[in-house]
Amino acid sequence: MVTRMRFRRFLFPLALYCATGAVVSYFSYHAYHGQRGIEAKREYKQRIASLRGELEQVSSEKTALERRVSLLRTQHVERDLLEERARVILNNVNKNDVVVLFGVD
């Protein structure tokens, strides 16, 4: 009888510590590796940085295109710009033009 009581006095706290350790381990693992964990936060920050770089690139392209469009919308259209766009769209070259072809990878 006494040995069973000593065994229970030792076994129940041990089981409680093991269960608590398992629960803490489970939540710690998912706090780091989970869908909203520390690792996911780092990946989100990297993604945000790459998207901001892409946004800057697209914004600079947009301003360049807006500038070119504003040159076409004014009362006086620039002849060089109009001629350049017409040649690109029509795929036509003047006989006096020098064409330089670049190799495409």
C-alpha cells in the first residue's frame, strides 16, 4: 500500500510535467513554423520588399509613358515622336534609315 502511494506521488507530477512540456513544445513549434509564425513573418517582409521594388520600377515606367503621352496630347504634336510611333506600329522603315538589329536571347 505504501509503495503504491509513493509510486502515485511520483507518477502524477511526472505525467503532469510531461503533458505540460508537450503542450508548450507544440505551441512553441507552431509559433515559429506556423502559418502566422516568426518564419512566415520573415517571408512576408521579404515579399513586401520585392513588391516595393517592383512598384518603384512600374511607377518609373508609368511616369515615362505619361510624359510621352503628354507630348502627344498637346496642341502641337512633336513630329519626331509621331514619326517614331508610326514606324513602330506600321513596322515600316525609311530607305535612308540605318537599322541596327540586336540579338535576342
